[in-house]
Amino acid sequence: MKKNATILLTGAAGFIGSYLLGYLNEQGYENIILSDDFSREDKFPNWKNKKYTRIINRDALFQRLNAEFIRLDFVFHLGARTDTTEFDYSVLERLNLEYSKKIWQYCASHKVPLVYASSAATYGAGELGYKDDEELVDDLQPLNPYGVSKNEFDKWVLSQPGSKQPDGWAGLKFFNVYGPNEYHKGRMASVILHAFRQIQSGGQVKLFRSHRPDFKDGEQLRDFIYVKDVAAVCTWLMDHLPGGGIYNLGTGKARSFNDQVKAIFSSLSLTPDIEYIDTPEDIRDKYQYFTEADMDKLREAGYNQPFTSLEDGVADYVTNYLSKTAYF
């Protein structure tokens, strides 16, 4: 993709979107249109020092694109309501499903390549595994409304005929992403951010105990991926976009929450001190005990860069960002 390409980035004020914006700037891309709800002041530091051409509120996006005859060369659609404890499906349906359909339809009608964010939450408890096989999408059973909204969009995308598809597209099922620019996320921030703050305030980290006999406390397993790797894959796809497909985006290696927290203590040169507490009842029956991305499909598509190890990612995040309350 040429460096002067016009790129639309939705979700640009959020965690992954703002990191991708900074990463694109580092790669020489500055002709970027940002779209999001920019009303939250706590998100302002995420994007204020980045390079871009204009910002457009998400509710005015399509009117502005059409009225100003803006020609896009690429779209990253990362905007979404990502709260896994949001149980009002109408909110998720509007922001994650219907809005995403409009993005897709715009890209299809204008023949603009598209990369959009799906989620590993679509896999539910993993009854069918974690392979990005599009034949399985209709049978997946997400555990919460957020996962349902993401899976409904994946299902809709796969039902679209070739004549109604963008000029190349990919849906990325993000696994457990962590890294800079998530300060605003509150309860939905990564365990690393919460654990770091707990260490700062009291020296001890609280983790959810296991409520299943087959998992020891703190040994629940997730595929943790550093946001830098997410940005690297997204950027790579601008030059290697397939005709269309849904891809996992994790590391391919599940690690425990104990491993993650011990890496934080190690980065701070402290002895681990962990207490296990009950998982809140409102999410207990919707809690994923194991996720691990099958990464064969993306590798077969040609992406051959290594993923950051959990220890290296945590060390970078803690040392260069959390310890300084710094943004990327």
C-alpha cells in the first residue's frame, strides 16, 4: 500500500485502534481519517499526538464520506462496543452488527479493501475448538451478548455473494489483547493493567479462583497477544489481503493467568504475592477457562513473523508504559 493511501480507521480513539494509528504513523502512513465517539476525555491521550488528516464522529461518518466525495484506499473497522458484561443486546446489535453492516456495504459498493475486528468471544466455551474454519461459524455458541453480536456479523459476512463484497477483506478474531492505551477501559482492561495497579497500591494481586475441578486456581488459560503484534498483522494485511476470509489472531500458545501475573512481578523485581477470589456471579457461567488460537490459516496465508512472548510483552508494557503512565 502506498504511503499516501487514504485510510479510514474506526475505533480510532480506543485501545487497539489508537495503537494501530500510532503504528501506521511509524510505518509512514499519515493520510488517515479517524472515526469514533470522541466525546470521552479519558480517551483523548490515545490519539491527540498522532498524525491524521481529519476526525469524523461515527454517527456522521457515512454522510461525511458521501458529501465530501472522499475516496478511500483501505478501511480498518475496529470500532465496537467491547464490554463483555453488556447484556442489553440492542446496544450491541446497533453498534457491532448494524453499524458494521453499513461499513461493509460502503466498502463493497466503493470497492474498498476492508479489515474488520471479530473476536475470540465467538468461540464460546470452545466446544468446537478454536480453529478459524468458516464452516463452523453457524454452529458456534458464544457465552455472552458481545460474542453473539460479533458472531452474527461474521455469519452475515459469509452469506454475502461475491458481487456484494469489498475488494478483498479479512475478519480478525482477536484473542486476549493487552498493551498500551487501555487506561480508559475500566473493568474491561487487561488483567495486566489491573494487576499492576494492585501491586502499586498493596503489593498483592487478586485473581479469580477456579470454579471447575479440572483447573487449579489461576491456571485458567488464555491466548494473550501483545497489541504490537495485532498492529503488525493488520498492517501486513494492507499488502497481502486475501479475496476474503476470517482469521484467528492470537499467538497460538495458551498461557495461565498465574504466568502472566508472575511476569508482572518479575518485571518489577518483586516476589509474587497472589490471592484468589471468587469470580463474580454475573460472569461466572460465561467465563472462558481456555482459549488458544489455531494460527495455521494466517501462517498459510503468508504471515511469518514471530509473535512476542508473554514474558517479553509484559516486560515491555510494564517497563515502558505502565510504570510511566505512558501512551503509544
